[in-house]
Amino acid sequence: MARFNSHVSFIQTHATNFPQRLAFKLPQFEIDDGKPHRKIIGWTEITYEKFYRDIVQCGGYWLQTLQCPPRSVIGLWMSGMLYRDFVHLFGLTRAGLIPQVLNLRINSVEIATTYFKQSNIEHIIYAPTAPIDPLRDHFQTHEIIDIEQTYSQQGEFTVPELNEEDGNDTIFIYHTSGSTAGQPKLIPYLRRWIDGNSRKPLFGLPDGKETGIALNGVVHLSQFSISLQQFRNSACLVLVPWLDFTGEELVQIITECKANALYQLTPFLTAILQRAMTKKDLAAALQSLSFIPYGGGVCGENERRWAKENNVPIMNIYGGTEIGMAMMSGSDTTILHPLVYPGLVYEFRSLNPDDAKENDSNRLVEMVLAPSSLDCPHPSLCDPIDGYYHTRDVFQQVTPDGFKFRGRLEDFIKMKYGEACDTIYIETQVMLSCKDLVSACVVVGTGKPSPVLLVELLEDTVNPAPLKENIGKKVELINEDGFTHERIRPSDIIIVRSGSLPRTGKGTIKRAEAEQLFQQSIDVLFDE
């Protein structure tokens, strides 16, 4: 009896107990001139018995082919949106190897080389579209296999007995997006972490009856967390290898697959809801679903209101690559509630020193996970002093167990008396209200009594004073919705030359560097 549950042990158990229950529905595409077109003409059904057989076959093939010692780290460069991707990830772990996954959305040869070298990898298994040639000088490379072809050409393979007793074993390695530092950060997943995430409650998921549409496959952790729970319940995943569904495609998928759940990222769900407002068949298909969890932000007010008025069961979820899914909304999708289950230990630490004097609705907190929490990630990702995992995500506590997401900790600056100032909110409101005047802006003023707004105008002018006055009037209106320490005085606006604010390669303004660059002008505002 395995001590810890995992994605593999669930499949093995279901293959024995419910061998003919469906694990996947895979689209069949129209073929023209030998090439598949984006038109679904049918579905291939994969049972749990076949899925587990494919996992064993894949794992056994690579174990024999690579001739690696047990628990060797193997590079796996794939999209994560195809059945073969599930089979390879699960197969390598079933064989006792440790796949280190790189998402094909990251297709830089330089980044891939650095990423794989961090784990002293010798072998990389890659999807046909990966730009693998430049990596052949550094690694032994192998193309992803066709499982059915290995059956017919090489027969059955075997793998060692499944042993899942050590919770601190690394099972596979994933990565962050790399959007902050420019390089993906390694995220090792321990056996106990996978077990802990598999236990999390996912509302509306009846055992063995759920057919969900998983859009990002195994390489998007919020989806992996949900997939774990679906596999725990011997449910079925519908895999479609694209994200931007048309209304007609989604109606076809939901209807033909008898789906009752749709997992989506916020921008794509927003587009779907906007189309459903004018397309009755799409609205009816969405209404037929049991629930529609989405993550990566909050839908717009119009979309949320329409969904509620038309009984479209959307619910917001919060999670991360390091922790999986951790919070879920109720009917009000702007308010998140921490998942409650024995062993989940979440804390919400105040950002402001005088929170004892504040009402709950004014309290800004950071979510942190205790080392004992079932979903606390690898110790290398935790604070070396207190052992906690700091998400660096900031929430506004609006009820004792209700939280509104407010941004990343690095988007807040500490004011003179230690109060936290939400820079992103101010910057967003300025860009919305002053879009006819401002091309870029950044809020700075760490340690000052009030924040300072650095502004690049749409057009440089010899006399910016009238434009500054106009911006100041609009900022005063923005101030009405902010805390006292977040209010910008019109005199605290500094007009800078167009293009002078330092930026990252993606065009994001570097807040700390901008503050340092204009420090003298900022100090003058406060007679320092």
C-alpha cells in the first residue's frame, strides 16, 4: 500500500478497479493534404486501463533506451497540451526517473540550455517542434515517441515496482514563467507535495462523473492541481490543444463530450463570456456546466454581472506554480476564500504596522504557507529563516475569511510610517483617466510621507505646467478611493522626458531604478 498518493498511483488504482472508465477524450481532426486542420470531426476515448498501460510502456521504453541510474533527471521539452505529454511525464515518473519539464512556450535555445544545465541533465526528450538542434552539443537528445508504434515494433516493456514511501523524493521539476528574472526558476515537486495537492477539496466534482475540459495539460500547475483531483476521482479530461476557442468550437466540445466543467484562464474566459452575451447557443452550453473555475485574474465587471444574471457558474481560483490551487471564490468572484482541509496551514500577515486599529476591509496582508502545510513547496523555495513559503501576493481582507487580490508584494512600497502603498492600482487608474495625456507612469516614494508620480507625456512640451495641472485634477479624483497614505498631492507629480523611465526588455518600468534616477527631484518635494 502506497503511503503517499500521486498522479501515477491514482491511475494504477483506477486501471484495476475501473478499467473501462474513461480517462481522456481526445479530438480527431479533419485531414487535408496530409495535414490536420483545426476542425474536430470525432473523439478518441482513452480508458484508465489503456492510460496506465501507455504510462508503463513509455516509462519502460525510456528506462531501457536511456540506461540511466534510478532517479536520474531527464529533460522533457513539450507543450503539455497533448495526451502524449501526459503519458511521457507520468511514464518517466513511473519508471523512477525525474522529468524536468520545459514548456514549449519558452523556445529560446539560450534559456533552454541554461535551464537544463542547472540539473546536470544528460538526456533531453523533446517534441518535434522544439528548436533542439543547437542543444545537441550539450545533451543527448531524443524525440518523443509514438506509444502505439513502440507496441507494434518492440513489444511490451516493464518497469520496477511502484514505491511511494518517501515523501521527500523529488518526483518531477517544473519552472516559473521567468517573467521577473528573465530565467525560469526551478520548482521541484516532492511526493508529499503531490499527495497534499491531490487531497484539496474541489467543489462540484462528484466521484467518477466529472468530465472537464483541461486546457493547459500537465505543465500549468493550477491545471495540474485540478487534474490530480480529477484523477483521484477517476474522472475524464477532455484535451484540446488550443486555448482560443471559438463559440462554435466550445458548443461542439461541451455538447459532444457531455462536459460539465470548463477550466480557463481569465483572458480566454472573458472572451468566451463576451461572445456568449450575443450567442444563445453558447450561453446555453455554459449554463449546462456544473462549474467554470478560472484563474489568473478577475473577470471584468460586465462579464461577471452577465454570468451571475444568466446562471453561468463561474468561480475564481487562486494558486501558483509553487503551491497549486489554494483559494476559491463563491458567488462573488472578486472575493477569494482559502481552501479548508486538515493539514492546509495558511497565514495572512499584515503589511501595515497599525492594522490593529484598522477595520478588516482596510487590512492588507501577504499570504504565507507554514512548513507543515500539505502544499508547502520544496524547502529551497522557502524562507531560510522562518521556513515559511512567502507567496509575495497581497490581498485586502474584506471579511474574516474573504480576500481580494491586490497584487504582488514588489508592487507595494513602504511609506514613511511603514504603511503599504499599492502602486499598481494608482498607476492603472492614472493610465485609464489620463490616457489622452500620459504615455507611461510609475509611482515611487519609498519612505516618504506620500507617494510621487513620475509621468511621461504622450507628447513632450516646452511648458508642461498646464498638462501637469490637468493630470493633478484627475489624480485628486483617484485619491478619493485610496487610503490616506496612498494619496498623491498634485504637487507630487514630476513630468519627465519621454523614454527616460528605465525599462526591462519587456517594456515594464523598473520602479527602483526610476526612483534612484530621479531621487534628487523627489527629495526636493519634501525639502530633503
